[in-house]
Amino acid sequence: MNPVYDLIAERLVSYFGVSADLVRPEATMDDLEVDSLMLAEIAVIIEDEYGFRAEDAVADATVDMTLGEVAERLDRERRRAGPGDSEEPVGVAENAS
């Protein structure tokens, strides 16, 4: 899919305890038992990893959206906000002079 999808999928399993068998692009947030609070936590994880504000990308997400749709929204925002086309986490911004 994309690097954001990969990160979300990994964290759903390792941090939120979602069964790896359930994590697939077509699974809805409801299928994964992900509620709005967990979506906000996912946004914070993405913000921490990639250094951009991700909360707005999931603010109106619903439990009927698929994991692939949520990941695409976040990845689109990452590309819009990030430097260049890098797929690597940007971490903390360097000194901007």
C-alpha cells in the first residue's frame, strides 16, 4: 500500500492488540474495533513518526471507512506536508534558518 499503511498496520497489532489476521486494507474500522479515540491515537503516532499534523486527516473519519481509506488520507496529508517525496519518517525538523 504505502508507508503510512504499513506503520498503522504494525501499530494496530503491536500497540492496540488487533489480530494480525484482521489487518487488511479492506477491513473497516468497525471490523478492527477501532473507535474515534483510537483513530486520534493513530493520528498522533503518525504525527510523531512523520512530523506533520495528521489529526485533521482523520477528524471526520467514520467506523465504516476501511483501513486502506484511512491510510490513504493520512499518506496524502504526509505527502502534502512533507519535504519532497521521501517515504521515510522525517522525525524532528532540523534548524530552519
